[in-house]
Amino acid sequence: MIKIQNKSDSKLSFETDMNLSLANAIRRHVNYIPILAIDSLEISENDSALYDEILAHRVGLVPLVNEKLKLPEDCDCKGKGCGKCSIKLKLKTEGPCVVYSTEFSPKDMILYKMPLALLDKEQKLELVGIAKVGKGVQHAKFSPGILHYRYSDDVDKKEVEEDEANFKKVLEDAKKNENKEIVVSIESWGQIKPKEIFIEAVEALNKNLKEFAKELK
């Protein structure tokens, strides 16, 4: 049983009688969905106040349009980088200005206008980002979003703060009745829609279960 509660381009929540163990397995497999992100950065010039490492971290977390590229380990180039498994994004600018993610070229790869650095007069920034497909289990920059769940009749937070015994009772009741309905909430960072996050997490779970079954034979 699935009953939609809220739905938008970035968020989805629904009520279901799904088993908690299954819900948790799906939640964990959100980080097995292949997502495109800038994986390495070639910095030619950086006159900003940010260290190269900090700048690289900020750039890596910029959400990109999720192109269906091959995983580096599955590509014919063996992860060296080619048109089948990687995309180059270039940025070159001079201050005074705030450097935004939308200054990368090609611009249609960038989902949101996010500030990256601040340049003063005559300061320059020039870099090339290499975007590759990866999974959240490798690094957070490859995560498509978050999935979490709670009991639909979850206890009020104020009640928990006022009565610790009441909170313990809720936990005991939850253990006794694992078939209570839960509310699953999904929030997307923009690379793929919330509905796709759930579907692809289920597919990733099925794939891992099949591989595990083969190992047992």
C-alpha cells in the first residue's frame, strides 16, 4: 500500500505499510545510484583566498545534469578518462566578482547558481573540472539526495523532551509491532527526481541481492 502525501520536483513523501527492514535497505541503496559529479580539478590559476583543496571540495559538490555515462571501471579506457565516461567543464574569469558555478562551460550541465569563490580586482581563476560517474558509497558528491522514514503516528517531539519514559515506551511498542505504517520522505539534490531515486535504489538493491546469491552458489 502506498499513499502519496506530498509531491514536488525536489521532494516526495508517501505513507506505506512497507517492512522496516526493507525500507532501511532501500534507504542505504540510495548511495548505490550512479551520479555524475566533478571528480578532479586541474587548477591553472587561483588568486582567490581559498586554498586549492577547499575550492576543489566546493566544486565537487555542485549538482550536475546526470548524463548517462559509463562508470570509469566499466569503460574501455579503464578509468583513464574518455568521452564515454567523462566530461570536461571549463571556467575562466577575472575579478572583481563573485564566481558562480554557472560560469562553467558548458553551462547547460550546471543545475544551480552556487557561489564558489570571491575575486578582488585583477585576481584570476582558471580551472578545468573532469566530471565522472560515481556512487555515494565512494563520496558524498555522488549522492542524489536523502531518503528517510518514520512511523506515521510518531510521538510529538515536545512529549519526548518532557517525558523520557514515554519515549522508551514508544521504542518498546515499535519493536512489538513492526507492521505499523511508516512515512517515507525523499529529497533530491536535483540530478534526478525523487521518484527516480526510490526506483533506482530498489533496482540497486535487487542487483546487489542477485550478486550475493551468485556468491552463495
